[in-house]
Amino acid sequence: MNNEKPEKTEKSPDFGLIISEKFPDLTKSEKRIANFLRKNQEESAFLSAGEIARRLNLSEATLVRFARTLGFSSYPAMRSVLQDNFRRRVTHSSRIRGRLDDLREAGDIFERLAVTEIDYLSQALDSIDRSAMKNAVDLFKKHKRVFVFGLGPSISLVDLMEIRLRRFGKDVVPLTYSGREVIEPLLMLSKDDLLFVICFFDQNPTLNLVLEYGTQIKCPIIMLTDTLDTILNGKADVTLAARRGPVGEFHSLVVPMTVINALLLSLASADQQKVMSTLDKLDSLRDQLNTFNTQAEK
């Protein structure tokens, strides 16, 4: 009888975590490479150093130095890790899609989209750190006033949080402006407040300003993101990673909205007495309004 144990295959490190650790020490050119690889992980896994160098107008030697700066012996060694990371994602997605094949019909956009969203939601079960969720809920419970930042499509998420949190008795300051328009409301932010930042894929000057100012005044920060956690690592007290699929594809807000709804429900459960008291007041005011409306119609 053979008692030998099968040889274990060493799992490749997470490329995003490697970039996160090394990013502050990279040169300007190397940061360009890091951002390109972060945004194009699937494609980059199969590109040569020369091809990426041409796209970024850099020398191939810079790509090689970049790989060594990250701790790899060569560019092919780094690309091997990228490819392994890609295969792990594909294997996971294929497994989920395989289970749902019988629910799909060729050409049905709604079913294909629904399957994709289910896939991303299932990945969120692994990517969302439950202890981070708990820490986020604790911060929401502790702070009366909450500043919520989000631009572009994320404004709808800011609106959702503003409505729900106000119904929970919180003072909410939405930060949905870019450029100078954000400065005046940002001035009200203090160390006694809570800053909730929603950011996906790309850094921008307004995002950098909000995070930098929040850090300067020592305001607690919760960040809901997808890929920026590897670039903005250390900027937030709590980071919630809501993956929405590869960059360049159509992205819905189902996953981040689900994360937000989970936070809100968890907050309602953790601070039930206060939340329910505020909701009761809301219902009472609605009843009074209905009464006044009825009287006005007579």
C-alpha cells in the first residue's frame, strides 16, 4: 500500500497584494506599469514585455526592472504569476457558470447578465472580509455624522446611503462633486465624523484630496472599492472589496449595492433600539402629513 502523500502544488501569490506592498516605492514609470497591469490583468497575463513597453512608450528594460523590483527573478516569472492568478479566476467563474448553464438560453441578454451578476456576487462571498464588515458597522454605530463620497455612477449609491442612513437617525453629508465644488462641504469634515468613500478602478484628483484630507485630520475612513484597494492600501481604516469583473467590461452596481445593503441591515440589527425609534418617528410624521393632506382636500 502506497502511503506517500501527493505532492502539494504551491499556490502563486496574489499579484494585487504584491503591487499594494511595493507601490509606494515604485518610480513614476513603474507606477504606470503597475496601473496598466492592474487594469488589464487578463490581457497582460499573455503579453510580452516588449508589447507592454510599446503600449506605454517605455523601454523593455524598464519592464524587466519593474518585475525585479516586485521581487521576481525575471519578467516571465512575473507573467507566470499573472497567468496563474488569471487561471484561478477563470476556474471559479467557469464552475459557477457551469452550474447555471441550464438556466440560460442563447441570445437572452437578461439571463446572461443575471448569470454574470450571480458569478460576481458569489465571488464577493470570498472577497468581502467579514471582520472588515463588522468593523465598518461598529464605525457607523459610533458616529452620528457620516460623509459619503462617490462620483459618476457611484452617485446613485451615495443617494441610497443618504436616504437609508437619515432614516436611521444619522446626519449625512453627500460628497458627489468633483473639483473645487467638493472643497466647501469637505471643510465641515472633522475627526469626530465618519468618511465613507466609494471608488472604482481609477484614481482622480478629487478622490485623492478627500482621502488625503480625511487622513490629515484623522477622520476614520471606510472605503468600498474593487481594484483600488491595492493602490490606496493604508488610506482607509476599513476596506471592503466589491469585485465587479474585469476592467473594460460593462459593470453594474449590483455587488457594491449588495455590500451597502448588508452594511445597512447589519447596522439596523446592531443599533436596533435607536434605529427603530427613528423609524417610528418617521412613520408618525408620515401619518401627520396624511392627516393634513386629507384636511386640505375637504
